[in-house]
Amino acid sequence: MTDTHIDREALSVLRDVMEEGYPELLDTFLADSESRLGELQKTSDAKVLSEVAHSFKGSASNMGAVRLAALCQELESDAKDKSPAEIVKLVAEISGEFAEVRPVYESEKHPAHTH
Amino acid sequence: MQAQEPLTILIAEDSAADRLLLSTIVRRQGHEVLTAANGAEAVDLFRRQQPDLVLMDAMMPVMDGFEAARQIKALAGETLVPIIFLTSLTESEALARCLEAGGDDFLAKPYNQVILAAKIKAMDRLRRLQATVLQQRDLIAKHHDYLLNEQRVAKAVFDKVAHSGCLSAPNIRYLQSPYALFNGDLLLAAYTPAGDMHVLLGDFTGHGLPAAVGAMPLAEVFYGMTAKGYGLAETLREMNAKLKRILPVDMFCCATLLCLSFQRRSVEVWNGGMPDGYLHRIVSGERVPLAARHLPLGVLSAQAFDDRTEVHPMAVGDRVFLLSDGVIDTSDASDQLFGVERLQQVFAASREPDRLFEDIEQALRDFRGEARDDVSMVEVRLLEPAQVKPSAPVYSDSGQSCPLDWSVSFEFRGATLKRFNPLPYLLQLLLEVHGLRAQSGALYSVLAELYSNALEHGVLDLDSSLKRDAAGFARYYQQRNDRLEALQDGFVRVHLQVQPQGEGGRLVIRVEDSGKGFDVARVMERPLDGVRLSGRGVSLVRQLGYNASWSDEGRSARVEFSWEVEA
């Protein structure tokens, strides 16, 4: 895990802001992200893809998942121009990136984990 | 984060994580938070809870942020409910859509709590500013309504007072804008007990309520003193003193006061600061200017005030025309004044006397291009005495204290004759006798005639034959003023005697003077002639009947009034 995936400083700010609500925020983000991934994998409608990617990008950026946000941004702006194959590939990349960062958020939930 | 005054903030965001994060940040900054997951929920929450500020995601299911923003702005009406769009939108077109939908600012993701706090603060300032502006606007509107209402009430009260007079008399025509009172213009008319008519056209300095406040006391003095039989001089003195006392230094009242006498066929004029009025002699077509010879009312002290009047003879049908400076001071687009010359041109061109007002109005419209609302004009015609029907005075006493058997004598000597008019007092005393009230007009006329005969021809030794023509008429009144000024000795005595007689009673009035008297027999031989300007008023008194007789070589006059049943 390197800092090209996650903005660690953003995470530390979130922890400070949320205090005891931090684990709930992480859970919410993870659940939200899963349902969005599901939506992305289900559809080939460029407009829906773009909208879901937009929302996903927003929360990913708020949560410091910088690469995930960048991939979502790409899907949001290029969904209408990409071929179905390219889209499948991009959605797979997004899914992979989410799988990559997920353990970080899981581990952040434990109070023992401090900086 | 420093807490400001807590606001209720609505967060509309479909992403649960972002919503949770944002609510936590905003709550930690000390505000109340309401949350909605889409635009429709947001509008519904806004309707129910009226939050102060909205953080609105642009892209949301069910109803997007643009539509929700439009609806919320419509619901908020004049109140400023700032909407900050939450967006990671990057295209300028999309950002422009946020503003078009009523958005006031943006907040980009990822959220930065310092920037968010600063934006909430800035928007709150804007919101308060708008609220203050609205509050002040409403306050101003309220004050304005209040003022208008006050004016309506003041006008209603004043109209009652002003219309207690005789502006509706058949010989008066006038034109005044409905709110002329609040331009400081004032028009009053009332009958004297003798059936003469007093008319006042006044113009207070200033506009609005300040210009109108002086009108009440002025009207009160005018009506009160006219009804009691006071002449112009006393009424003017009282009005001047009253205004001088109550008005601030920079406020005064230009005024022309007329006494139109149908019996004597004359008009007495005092003009203080008003534009020239005009006496229009119908037969010759001549217009005699009635120029201002005095300072306005309320300027001079009682000692310095000049109550001298001018008297002009009139013929039946002659008209006196008065106007406010709104006519002459009307200016056109290039600030040129209408002026007296143009007014005279209207006079010259006006063929039909009854259309004079319309002609003047038309000329003003032609000159200026629009009508003004501070133009006052009045025209009074001299009628035959028989055509004048003064309204009967109203008495408010119970009638239980009517004195029926008494007599009283007065002697008014030189210094008193100069400045004191005893007639109102004498009349009031006599009107305590209820049986005389029905004849109050005649009683006053006769008393006034006898008194002025005694004073003018007796004490002052004025020659009534002077009054045969208009020039002599003026000379006569000039001499009267001069001699009165110089008066040292002499007296007028008035004896009143009231006795019961059957069911009614009888009043004997005797008036004596210290003058040279006159040849009673020769005067009595003359035919009764009411039309001449001259004659010692003897004609008038004889015409009225009442067993008039003269003794002591004309120095003592006697009349009788009687009544049948006590009123």
C-alpha cells in the first residue's frame, strides 16, 4: 500500500473530525462503494455510468481514495466516448482499485490503529 | 472552529458517506443539521422546517439539485436562503447551471472544513444583510402607510372643520386639489351674523403635515370670530398672534382675507404675501388688482402687525378672484415660470366669466404639459342681499337661563374706539335672550350700522357723500383710518334695555355719539334707496323697520326689536 492510492493525511483529518463516528463513516463508505460498484457492473448505459461514477468520485475523494477518485473521474467524463470493451476494462480497474484500498479502511476502523 | 450564531442547515446529498461526513463537520461547527438524500426530500424538508442555509449536491436521484434549488428559492421568496452547491463538477457549463438555478456558492469535494466554515459564515452575513434590508424596507413601508393614514385622518378631521363654513354657497366657486391641504393651501368661508361673507385663501410655507398643522388653529379662529361678529381687523390680529405663537420661525401663512358685504355692496380686503387677487367689474370689464400690502400671518409680533384693510365698492354680479402661487409659479420644462403676464393674457382672452377656472387650467396644462396638484383658486360673486341665505347659527345652551328684564349702558371713549370693536360682545350678550336669536342677523346688522354711523359720521365726522364714486370710496376709508389713528376724545354710548311684553318681550337699543349730529328731517325726506354707496346707513336701518328714530339733532338713534313668543 503506497500513497499513490490513499491520502493518509486526509484520513487523519477525517479521524479528527469524526471522532467516535469515524468507524461508522468508514462502514458507510464501504457499503456505499459496494453498491455503486454493483451499479457500474450492471449497466452499459453511458449516462447512468457517468452519473454513478460522478457520485463515487465525490465520496472517494472525500475519503482520500485518490486513485479510485481519478479512475471514477475518467469513467464519468469518458463514458459516452468509450467502447463497451473499454468501459468493462475501466470498471474492472475501479473494482480492482477498490479491492486494493478496502483493507486500509477496514483496518482504520480499529481504535488501536493510531498514527 | 469558532462557533458563530447557530444556524439550521439543510444538507441534501445522495451519497451516504458524504452526507455523514458533512453533517458531522457542520454539526461540530455548532449548527443544527437536517439531511435529505435527494432533491424532493430537500424541498419537502425546507417547506416544513425553513432552514437558514442549504448545502446541496447537484447530482441526485429523484430530483436533482438544480430543480430543488429552484423550488427552494421560490419557496423562500424575498428571504435570502443561501444555497451552496456541493460538487465535484468541473465543467464551467455545469457550474453556470448551479448559479442559474439560484446557487450562491460552490464547495468542491473533497470537503475542506476550514473553507466550508468560512463559506457558511460569509453566506450567513449575506443572509443577515438581506434580512436587515427587508426589515428596513418593511419598516419604511410601514412608516409610509402610517403617514398616509395620518394624512387621511387629518384630512377627514380637517374637512369636517373646513366644511362647517359656507364654501358651498351659490356665489362661491373654487378649485382645489384633494390634498391641497398637504400642500399648505387653505380655503375657508363663513357668514358673519350680519350676513356678510368672510373668505380666506391661505398658503402655509412648506409641504406635507408640517404645512397642514397650522391650518387647524387658523380655521378655528376664522370660524369662531366670524360667527361672533368680529371684523377682519380683529380676526387678522388674532390669527397672526396665534400663528406667531405656535409656528416655528421659518413657518408662516400667506393669506388673503375678504369680507364681502351684500348690504353695503363692497369688499374689504387684506392681502399678506399672496399673489394679487382681482376684483372683476363685470360692466366695465376692468380687473382691479388686490395686491399684497402686508407680510404673511405669523411673521410679525402683535405690536408690529398691520391690520389695515382696503375697501372696494362692488356691483351685483362683480366677482373677486383669488389664487395661490401654484398658478403663477408653475414652471415649464425649461424652468420658466407661468407668471402674472400669462395669467393676464388668460384674463384678456377669457370671454365667458364662468369658464375662467377652466381657461386658467387649460393654459397651465398647455404651458407645462401636465396638471399640478397645488393649484387653488376661488371666485366669489356679489349677490343681491335677498339671494343670500346664511345658515342659522346653532346654540348649545339649555334655554333655562334666559334673562328678560334688564338694562345696561356702555360708554366707549376715544382710546377704546381706536382699537376695540364692542359689537361681538354686545351681540353675545343680547343673544342670551332667546327670543332675539331668530333675528340675530338683523339685530347684528342694525347694531353694526348704528355703531359705525356713530363712530364714522359722529365721532370721526366723515362725510358719507364721499362714497358716491369708487375713488371717493377709497378716500373715505383712508380718512377713516387716519382719523381713527389720531382720535383723542369723543365717545359712543350704547344703551340696551330688555323688558318682558305679554308672551314675548322687547329690546330697545339707543346709540349716542359725541359728534355734530345731522339734519334729521332732511335725511328722512329722502326716498329709501338701498343701492347708493353713500348715505349714513340710515336707509338700511329704516328699511329694516324696527321703529327707527333719531333725536338730539341726529346724535341719538333708537330702534326697537320685539318678539311674540319666547323661543
